[in-house]
Amino acid sequence: MSGVQGSSRPLTTALAAVALAATGTLTLQPTTAQAATCNGYVGLTFDDGPSGNTAALLGALTRKGLRATMFNEGQYAAAYPAQVRAQVSAGMWVGNHSYTHPHLTTLGQPQIDSEISRTQAAVAAAGGGTPKLFRPPYGETNSTVKAVEAKYGLTEILWNVDSQDWNGATTDAIVAAAGRLTNGQVILMHDWPANTVAAIPRIAQGLAARGLCAGMISPQTGRAVAPTAA
């Protein structure tokens, strides 16, 4: 996230995990007709999951046929592996967002390595695969952070548009932010704000009206592209 500590989010409950597991059975496969309407692709990204809000977020995305990249914190991936599996089952991609969401640029190389490597392991152990994308907390990076990313084969992903959902943005403001996206660009959103979930149907409508589709983020370029078959 950009400006709020992850610990302020609602914690996951057993019921939420069960609900998410059910939601996660909706694997998305775009139809040929949908693909034909795509004049460009944008990257929808959600930081700080999984949380007690993940079930609602996945439900909103899958109902509108949207796929997104979930930049998970390792501590939550380790605590709630069923939710990571549900993200993947719902057609989402899972990225690395550090283990405890620290200010990485204030840490030494060993601590940065620990934050990144433990999250790689936690996501993989939870069934999310080995992440290829990394988003540094708060968007803070430097040469040491980049060197550790390279060690683990990670591509650093920041954003072109900040929805400000972490900062109390209204649903209208989040929708308007998504409306500024252009082909290849990435928007920063978060797993936990209720306003973000409420914005999803209108975000989907706005993208469709402009001929844009939700794509994957290329590890080669860091830009949103058409999803691959894999």
C-alpha cells in the first residue's frame, strides 16, 4: 500500500476463508467475443492481501469478468493460504509485496532479502506459484532493493495511476482514477477498502466503454498486456 499500515485492515475469519474458497471456483476465461473488443489492456492491481475483504473483492471481479494482479504480503499469505489458492482459482495473478510491509529503503540488504525471499516462499507454499512481479511497499525503491529483486528474478512494478483508495478515496474518486488509465498502464488499488469493492462494477463498465480490457502485467516490460494462455 502507499500510506496505511497493513495491520489496520480487518483480519480474516474462518467464515471469510470458506466464502472465499467458494468464490475462487470461478476461473475466468475470456470469450472470443470479449477478446475481439479489446483495443488495449490495463493492469488492475490490489495490494496488501489476503484480508477479510478478499472474498468480496474476488466476487466483484469475477462477476464482471475482470482479472487482476494481487500483490500479497507474505505474512498474510502464510496465515491464510486458502485465500491465496482462491485468488489463483479465480484467475488472478499473485505478486510479492514484501513480508511485513516495511520501508525497504531504510533496511540493509540482509533484511530486504529476508522480506522478499520469505514472501516468495510463503506465496509458493500457499499455492500461488512463484511470483515474478514485486511491488515495493509505498513504492519506495533504491539500488539495493533492485539488486535483491534481480536475485529472485522479480520485475519491479509501480503504477501509473494511484486510486488513493488507501487514503480514504470515495467510490466515485476510485472510478474516476480508473478512467484515467490508458493502454498498458497500471493502477494502484488495495485489497481491503470497501469503497474499492464498490467501485469494481463501474470500473468494468468504464473500461468496456473505452474498449479496454483487464490484462496481465508483463514481467518483461512491466506493462499491461493480453493475458497468455497459461
